[in-house]
Amino acid sequence: MPLTFATAGKKAFICKIKGKDDVRHFLGSLGFVEGEHVTVVSEMGGNMIVNVKDTRIAISKTMANRIMVADA
């Protein structure tokens, strides 16, 4: 499921990153890599705040839809 469907406060496991090479590289540089755990902190105004690799990052829902996760 896309990261946008993940429940806030629950840890999820990144399965796949979709998109073109430049998008996958950009998300990878932020810490969104396959095999990493991610937690949705909050969702507001079309953006999401997530915890990945002990860092809080704000991303748009468009970018979050490219991150496929499974429950941890």
C-alpha cells in the first residue's frame, strides 16, 4: 500500500519506491530506501510528516504515494 494509507503512529516497512530514476534517487537521499522502517507522525494540508532513520521529514502526498509500505 502507498505510504499515504499508513496509520499515523504505526511503524511500517518500505517495500518499494516507485517513479523515475531521479525521483527514486531523491527519495533515497532523504532516507527512503527499501528495507527501512518509516512512521507517519502527522498529516496536514496535503503534506505528511514522517520519521525515517531517526529524522523527521515533511513530504508531499504525491511523493508519499510513490513509497510502497507494509505493516511492520
